[in-house]
Amino acid sequence: MEKTFSGKTVLLTAGPTYEAIDPVRFIGNHSTGKMGFALAECFAARGANVKLVAGPTNLKPTHTSIAVTPVTSADEMYAAVQKLASDADIWVFAAAVADYKPKAASLKKIKKSGDELTIELVKNVDIAAALGKLKKEHQFSVGFALETDNENTNAQEKLKKKNLDMIVLNSLNDPGAGFKHDTNKITIIEPETTTAFELKQKTEVAQDIVNLIWERTHA
Ligand code: CTP
């Protein structure tokens, strides 16, 4: 049987978020968005209607069935996701959302003064977890996790906490995996199953993830 997603809508988050400190500075991370964009292309090539909510990145989608909503901060990403989630059959949270944001962004550029500067941070909304509370029976939710230790235990905890059906685990212990690489080595964790994959190009990793999502949602 051809493994298509025709008639299905996939909501994806991708890239980093930038949390403003003042008009010229932000807290961010090294996510490039490559993994999320590769997934978007892969789903679109298989016939899905893709809604891609992307943090700051230089990437542009090529497939015409990918609609991008560009956002900057975690709050903006959450607002965009809330609008799109209920109509989507599959949610994939591939964004590297900043866990904390400055309590209040300064409206004016912060001038240098003393030898130390303290910026108070507050927790950002956990987009995957907030959506997990609204997930319906027919919806399938996938998260990502980047761990350095106790990988499987932490991933199992995140599955529960965020009400995910699947977690794609990247280990920082694997050379060639994670940020700034074109390759990735993943393990897919589900409540009852763990599937390990070889180090591959991110485009091929995307195929593996999309294949397994297809198996779980169609087989
Ligand atoms: N995520 C999210 N919103 C956040 C933080 C994370 O939607 N504010 C999503 C990510 O897109 C990813 C998953 O949750 O799919 C795991 O994110 P991660 O940062 O690894 O996990 P945390 O729960 O933030 O735990 P920790 O940073 O303590 O490992």
C-alpha cells in the first residue's frame, strides 16, 4: 500500500525561538530548523497539508502544500499553534523553544554600566504540554528531546508529561547528531516500543520518522 497522508493535516513547529532582552538583544539557541523543515517537505511529498510554525531561520520550504507561519518568540509560536492545532490530525513539535524568557523586555537598549548585569528570567509556556491537554482521540502527537544522560527514562517521563504518542530522541553523546549537523542519529521512544536508527542525513532521518508515524496512524 502506498504510504500517503492525503487528506491529512500536519502541524509542525521548527527552529529556535528568540526571547527579547531589549530591542537589539535576545536569548536564543543554535537550532537551524533543518530537522523540522525536512519533516515538512517529507510530509508534503507524501500528500499532507502542512502547517509549519517556524522560529527565526533562513530556510524556505519548496513544496507548495507547506504553509509557513513565521514567529519569533515562544509566546508567538504558542499563539500560532493554538489557532492551527484543532484542525490538524498530526502534531510534530520539532522546535527548540527557549525554556525561559526575560521577565520584562526593556523597551530601550540596555546601556552598559556596572561590572555585572542580572536579567531575571521566567518560564515560557511549554507548547507541547499545553497542547497535550487538548489532544483528541484521533490526534497523534510527536515531540523531540535532546538528552545527555538518563536518556530513555527522561524521554519516557516527557512522553507522559506532554501527553505525546512518540518522542524522537537525539543524544548529544552521538558524534554527528543534533544542532549544526546535516546528520542525526535518533531513537524513537513510544510507550511500549523503542526503535533505534543509524546515523543518517537529516532528510533520511525525516523519512524514518514519517514512516513510523504513518505506521502508527494508518496501519
Ligand atoms: N517544547 C515545547 N515548548 C517548550 C519547550 C519544549 O513545545 N516551551 C517541546 C519541544 O519542541 C520538544 C519537546 O517539547 O518537542 C521537548 O523539549 P525539551 O526542551 O527537550 O524538554 P523540556 O521539557 O523543556 O525539558 P528539559 O529542557 O528540562 O530537558
